[in-house]
Amino acid sequence: MKDQGDSSFASFAERRFHLKENGTDVKTELLAGLTTFATMSYVLAVVPNMLSKSGIDKAGALTALILMVVICSGAMAIYTNRPFCLAPGMSSVAIISNLDSIGMSVETAFGIIFIEGVIFVIISFAGMREIIAKAIPASVKIALSGGIGLWISLIGLKSGGIVVASAKNTLVFGNLHTAKAFMFLIGFLLILIFEARKIKGSMLLSIIIVTLIGIPLQITKLPTSFFNAPGSIFPLIGRLNVMDAMKPEYFPWLLTFFVPDFFGTMGIILGIANQAGWLDQHGDMDGIDKCFKVDSSSTVLGSFFCMPVMTTYLESASGVADGGRTGLTALSTCVLFALMLLFTPLALMVPGVATGPVLTIIGFQMLTSMRAIDYTDVTEFLPAFIAVAMTVLTYNIANGMALSIISYLVMKIAAGKAKTVPAAMYGIGACMLFYMWMIIK
């Protein structure tokens, strides 16, 4: 009977997710989903804690977070058949956590997020996303994968204290004699060995082993209970003031939410797609419009539940690196997040240093995209390098794309190649200039 059940599920999964066509199987997809969950699980602790700084109920925020991850990632899995998962973008979470210093109410902030989401939805469903995406040169889009890769690696290295900021505000080695650094290095070496031996689930195995090693080192905190009742989301529902959010003085904040959401989503999807080998010769991915429709709609839905900008998560790359290729990966991640409504302490056991080596390795792997850039044309490879460098150095994906696009236009015009640039690119360039002016201002 068990074999028949397994066979029935495998048959259903094949029909629904086209596993063989995508070069994968049920076991690989489920393991990849577990890996994605393990690398994303930190949001369960980080997001509610940060939102509580603005007076949002922590328990309710945790419940809302899990529900939004499950609903939005599930929609992505079923509608697009891609292994992308969604959660609140950390840049928007950081803004919401500092509303007191900004002088903005919670209701106004989520009103702005709602408006930003609606604009994103219009762009996605009206086909304008394709115009914008095709206008951006392939070299810039491909380079974003490299920039995001180094950014992910830096996040991973920071989690283990391997790289820290010095007194001179530069990056240097941290204290490598700490328990965290030891755990990170063990995890890093394990992944290298497992990858060299082509062991399936290498990243998940590393996370589990490092988490266990952290128990005697007192880095992994054992929960007093593995069960907890979910908090109520009713106090969070509908806390948005759209009319107040439409005041002119809040326009810069609208742009601050929109640019990272739109261009960050584009960069993340294209970066992971390149890692999975889904990009065509123009640097585009088949079916990307569906991904944008889900992503943009998720932001609108999340705004009604006090969730910052819902966006496709970088950590989806960990599942892809472990072989995940279809929506079954994202769907299995959803199931695990849903279970956390009752077993949240179990997910919170995993320390950040356990997922750090995974992020670092994934980031390094994403640098392979850079080989597709034309290094014989300075107007192509220099803006691409700027995309990589400024994404890492400013710690912001949107900044990297903005500066890359501006430099691309400047160089093409200076080289007498202005007519080779799509007209829409100049409109995008103007938006990027305005975005950078707002940052400088």
C-alpha cells in the first residue's frame, strides 16, 4: 500500500509539475524544498522582532508572516511551476522597524506599500514589465546575477563573523577563534566535500550538522517546548491609510519601496534563473511575466496584514543549488512553513551561522554568469562590472542596477551608439537618475 501511495504521489507530481521534463524527481524536489526552508527560516525570528519595534504585535506578525509565505509561495509554485519562494523584503522590513525616527505612522507606511504594490501589479499585468526588461541590456541583467551572488556571499560570511567592518569602515577578517567562526568553517568545508563527492542534499546536510555541533558550543539554543499556539492576526488586518499615503511628501518613500521591489525582484529571478540554466541568449527567462504577476499581487495582499513588501527571496537559490527545478520545491517549502504555525521553536533552533556557509557557496556559484558578457566591448563590460561592484559595495541590489544603467547610457552616447539603445531604456535611465538623486538628497 505504501508503494502504491508513493507511486500515486509521484505520478501526480509528474503530471502537475513536469519533473522529467525539468530534469528532476520527487526526492530531489522535496530535499531542495527543505533546503530552501532551512535557509529562509531566519525570517521567522527576524521579521516579527523588527516589526514589533513599530508597535506591531509580535505573535500576530509571526502568524501573518507564515500565512503570507505559504499563500504567496504556493501561488508562485502552482501558477509558474518555478522553485521561487516569497517573504517580506528585508529593506522594507528595516524601514517599517524605524517608523518612529522617520516620523511616519504604521497605517501610512502600509498605505504606501499598498500603492506601490498596485503600481507593480499594473506594470506586470499590462505587459509593461516585458518592455522594461527587454530594454535593459543582457550584459547588465547577467551581471546582476554576479552582483547578487557576491552580496549573498557577503551575507553568509558576516553571519559567521568571518568578515566584519573595521574601525576604518572597511571589510576585514573577524575573530576566527570564536565558536561561530569554527562552526562556519566546518559548514563551509562540509559543503565543499559533499559537492565534490556529488552528494544530494549537500547544503541541507551541512545545515543539520552545523546546527547539531552548535548545541554543545551553546550557539544552537534548544527550545523549552517544540509546540506553540499561533498568535491572532485580527489586530493587524486592514491597518493601512491609503489616502494619507497619497500625500506628495511621501512620494520619495513610494519610490524607495518600488525600486528595490521591481528591480530587486527582476535581478533575483534572473540571477537564480541563470544559475538554473533557464536564460536565453538575450538574458530573458521564459514565463518570467507569471513570476512578476505573483510577486506584485503578493505585495498588495501583504499590505492588508501588516507585512512589508512581499518579494521573491534570494534564498530560493539554495533550493535551486540543491537541484530544485519546479514548483514542487516551493510547495514543499510552503508545507514546512505551515507546520511552523505549531512548531515555530523547531525552526528557530537553526542558528544563522548554520545557513551562512550555504549562502556563501551559492553566491560564489552565481559568479559563473559573468562568462557570458562581451569583454571586447567596453560599453558592455564596464557597466556590467559597475552592477556587480555597486551591488556589493552599497549593499543594495537596486543601487547596483541604477548605477549600471546610468553608466551604460553615458557610455553608449559617448561612443556614438545612442541609436542602438532601445527608447524605453532612456525612460528607465531617467527614473534611475531620479532614484539616485533622492538617495543623495
